[in-house]
Amino acid sequence: MSTTSGSDSNIGIGIGIVGGGPGGLTLARLLTLRGIPATVYERDNGPDARTQGGTLDLHLDTGQRALRAARLDEAFDRHARPEGQDMILLDATGTVHHREYTPDPAPGDAPPPRPEIDRAHLRDLLLGSLPPGTVRWAHTLRTAAPASAPDGGWQLHFTDGSTAHHRILIGADGARSRLRSLLTPAEPRHLGVNTVQGDIPAIDRTHPDLAAAVGRGSYWAIGDDRSVAAQRCSDGRVLVGLSFHGPADWPTTCGIPFDRPAEARAALLELFADWTPTCRALIAACEGELTPRALTALPVGLRWPHRPGLTLLGDAAHLMPPVGSGANAAMRDALELADALAAEPADHERALRAYETEMFARTAEVAAESDRVMTLMHSPAGARGVAAFFNGEDTVVHGEDAAAG
């Protein structure tokens, strides 16, 4: 595993990747396999600096496809949980509108289409596949500008005073990308929904009744203007996510004291006073911090004029509503970009243009579908509408970080 950090300057002139999430790390792995040097700059102080959130469902033609190309499919299979796709969908009264159950795979079965994997396991898998020194920890980007060097490229300046020069710069730095503004003035827009996330550790031991309600996958209750979702992780935790309609400043204006978890839980329980007892019990069982955040997304179909030596992938390029496609799209971006660069070793600009053309078209469709699903999830149709969606189409709404969305 790469765990290098420090304040070296001018540490590489190959490809620089800003951001060590699923997209950035997948790209680094794919480039390494193709013999293309890459350096990842990550603001975290190290691989264990913070928790990695919940789970992702990796789809056959996107996330899993990228891992197969990265020769990590067998490692993925060891951590993947097909049973994590189990789901029960209810309304606020506890009436069940839809169930999904994933049979245990039998020898010779086709690969599961959307198995779950914990974000932490996926990150460890990708980090462990990279040569030492690939990831530069504790490197928070301050600015990037065209370099004055004879071969052009980009000069990076980090908050610790270090610098680096790369001929090609890839922004994989997520929703709040610092590199996006170099290509487009577009900013994420608020979706009219805010979430609060907590977790229940060791639920099978501490709350066996709730563990049975959640099952092997997720429990999802949708009301008129709010919802409760609970999703099992492989370490025995269950993530609990509450969503509320409201303006972007709701987390700071709602009056809930999120800095005092016990009081925040009590206030949240009041907001769900007339909901089914299981939903209220899930909220009451949360331990530790309750974290609010506003949900945002970039405009569907966002494009930008090509700029030499610079492009984006993942949430930096096409932040979508959190309904199961974001990380998958990012990993597919990484595969398409790595393939384009390998196919045009003498013409990087042609490679970047080809990647952007493909990525713009592909992700516009995914973003439009994600936007439609998000609208449905928070429409007056509620649980009935989402159940009808499940029963009428193959696309799965629950997925990566369902408890947060």
C-alpha cells in the first residue's frame, strides 16, 4: 500500500490525479497496468484518517467492468456481498410496498449484477494494488495553473507549500472540486433535499430486533416529505439516513442541535412522532454524531470546452443525485480515460478529447436517469411510486449510500 506523504516539490511530470476516491484510485491502477506513470494527491493524512462511509453497489457494466480491467475482480469477489441488495420498502405507517431478496449464488451462476461492497474495503483494495509512492497523502490542492515550463503542463501548489508539475492533470476531487472552475463556471445546485446520517454499531448484538428488520441489506421507509433508510455494512454497523425536503440552509436553520447528539436525536424523533415504531427505534439506536448535509448535483449534461492537459472525472465532472450511479460512473470514467491515453501515447490531447466526448454522452444519460429517480423518490407518490418503479423497470434505485440518499 502506498502511504507516502510530505512536502516534496516537483515530484512528477507524468499524469497527476487530484483526489483519492474510487475514480482517482481506479484510474491510477489502470494507468499503472498500462505502463503510464501517475501520482495521486489526496488531502487525507493517511489511509485511516477518516471513515469511508457506507456501501456501494458496483454494477456489471461500470464499476465491476473497471475492476475486471484493473485485474481486481477476484479481490472484489472476496469482499462483495450480493445479499446486500436485499431490500424492504415501506411507507410511514409500516405498510410494505416492495421486497427484494437475493438468493445465495450456486456454482456456475452468472456474476451478481450489483453486489455491495463497503467503501473502506474498495479503497483498501485499490490502494493495495498501487506501487509505493503513488499516493501522496496530506496534499490539499490550493491552486493549479498552466506551467511556464517548455513542455507546458500544469503547476500545482498545495497548502503545505509543496508544488508539483504534470503534463496531464486529472480532477478526481469530488463534488467540491477545485479544478472544475478551470474548465467551467458550473456549480452544484441544491436538490431541495437534506439528509442526516448516523449509525448503529454492532446491531446484531445491541439491537437484534432492529437487525432482523433491516435484514441483510436495507430497510427504507418513505413518507410525504421525509424518509428513513437503514443499510447494513459488513462490519456489523447499520447506517441510518434521514432525508427532509427543505432549503439548502436547513441544516443550520432547522433548530436541531447537531453538535449535541443526544438532543439532536430527541429533536429528530419528534419529527417522526407518528411514524412506524421501527423507524423511530432506528433513530433512537444511533450512537455518536448525527451528520447533516445538503444534497447537490451538477446540471444534467454538463460540458466544457477542451483545455489542453486538463480534464475531470467522477463527481468533479458530473455530480449526480445519490441514487446508485455516482461511484460506478466515476470508475467507468477511469476505464475510458485510461484506455484513451493508452491508445494515443503520442497525442495526449487527442486522447483527452476522445475521452471527454464519450464521457459527456454517457454520463448525461446516467445523470438524467438519476435526476428522474431522485424526483420520484421525493414526489407525492412516495413509497407507492417507488415500488411501481421497481416493478416496472430494471434500474435499481437503492444502491450506493442508500442510507444517505
